[in-house]
Amino acid sequence: MPVSILAPGADVRDGVHDVAGRLVSGRRGILAVDESIPTMNARLAAVGVEPTADNRRDYREMLLSAPSLEHGVSGAILNPETLGQTTADGTPFADLLAARGILVGVKVDTGTSLLPRTAGETVTEGLDGLGERLAGYAAAGARFAKWRAVLRVGPRRPTARAVTANAHALARYASLCQAHGIVPVVEPEVLMDGDHGVARCALATSGVLREVFRQLTAAGVDLAGTVLKPNFVVPGSRVPAAPPAEVAAVTREVLGAHVPPTVPGVAFLSGGLPPELATAYLAALQPSGAERLPWQLTFSFGRALVDPALTAWAGRRDRWADGQRALLHRVEANAGVLRPAL
Ligand code: 13P
């Protein structure tokens, strides 16, 4: 029976509330291993591994079968290729994760394309046929999804045109996900690229979040069944990094002004930050003592969790456990700083 897009039933609503809450609570976070095939191939090639489907599978299997991963990881975001793959012994990746109590997520956008009448800004694509794909992903075991919008800071950037187009696509994606009982992880990333200061990032992130929540609300998205995946508010990557206390204060101010308290959790992306610095920012953002915040604050890191593991493994069977140890080291470091916020 087709699911109504306008009025999801009570079961669907309860389901997305439950999954969204589980993703961001229990001192766990999200592991993002959803790199596109070209990106994954480039990362494999950089450590001397031939970029084949089997090697992409082996790398993801090394990560996702790491012992006790579930102690610090609530959910894993897979590339659609991985969701359709099995481990070397024939177990579907979705079953491997579900058996460990790790929620299965899938990246559903199809990447960016140039936005006309802008100076090189992009809009994220993937809405065509998305409903059908979501039905297939749900049948394959996915409980949540991810869509990444990309905004750049620069002279007169991001433009209102780019912000509006990306926020609109995020809202359409999010409402389609919920109609299929899938939790949308809403990722509007303001890139670190550039030599701007923290104030420019704060301004851009504020404008983006304001428009994203305006469009989510206009599209009828149930915010209690979503997770926000934003950037930390940081200076550009070509200027010195800001101290954790400053990043935490500015990030909290921006979130406080634009993220409704009905959103259960905020799971930050790492954006190319050095792994230890991403952890320090996450730690500084946590509530102290009896302090209460409107949302759980956790991680949904890609590179800050997996880069050390990729280097340690480097495609060698005899270094499988080294790769897993490197991943677990970062997972434990991040999960270890999380504090209940609600
Ligand atoms: P990074 O943490 O490497 O930025 O990746 C997170 C992610 O999922 C990007 O879409």
C-alpha cells in the first residue's frame, strides 16, 4: 500500500521518533562511511590500494566488523553500493550492523551540480525517483538516510539563491524520508575552505540553518523525527584553528538561535578537521555539570574517525586488526566525551 506523503500514520511517526532518539543518545554517535565511489577510490589509491569494488568492500568490512564498535556507534551511514554488498562470508552489511544493534543508514543524494546564475555554487541532486529508492533502501534494512548540501564561504557567498535551493532540496528529501518511515539526517555543510574568520562562518551557518528550518517546517517535516548534521562553526582552513572554548561558544550561539528544541539531536560532521581537534570541539560543546541543552550533541564523523584506520590498514590483510584498533581509538575518544544533555 502506498504511504501517504502528507499524513504519515502514527506508527511511522513513532518509528522515526524512536530511531532519531536512538541515533543521538546513549553516549554514542554516527560513523559515516558513505564516501562516493570516486572519493573512496581516490582514498584507496592514496594508500596504495587498487580501487576495485572488492577492495571498497574489504575496507568497509574491516571498519564495520571492528570488535565492540557498537559501544560507541549508534548508526553507520553506508554508500548505496555497500548496502547492496555482502561481507566476504556472504553476510549482507545491513545484517552485520543490525545484529550488533547499529542502525543502518544510507546516503541518498547523488552529489552536486553547478547552480545556474551563481559563480560556481552548487545544488545537491537526487530527488528524481527518490521515493522508489527509499522504499528499496528501507526493504534492505535502512532506518535512516543522509543528504548533504554544500555551501561555500567567499566574497558574497553563500548567495541567497544557493542557500534557498539547497534548503528546499533538503526539505523535499526529509519529507520523502519520513513518508517511508526513514529518519532524515539533514546535513547542510558550510565548508571550511577559505581564509575567513569564525565570524564569517557563524554568519553563513546562521543564514543556512535559518532557511533550512524554514523550509523543513514549510514542507511539514516532523522535526522530532530528524537529526541535524551541521559543521562546527570554525574559521577557514587556511587560517589558524580557533581554540575549543571559542568554537563551542560560537557554535552553541548559532545553534541556539536557529535549531528548534523539538530536534532531538545534533550530530556534527568533521569537515576535514584533524581528528583530535574535532574531538576537542565536540568535548567543549558538551553540557557541564547539571546544565541542560535542548538537544543531544554527538558526532557523525567521516574522516575524523576513519582516516587513521585507512592508513593503518593500507589494504593489507596482516594489518586488518591495526585498522580496527585505529578506528576504535577514535570512536572511544569521541564517545568518551559525550554527556547527556536533556
Ligand atoms: P566528514 O566528517 O569527513 O566531514 O564526513 C561526514 C560526512 O558524512 C560528509 O557528508
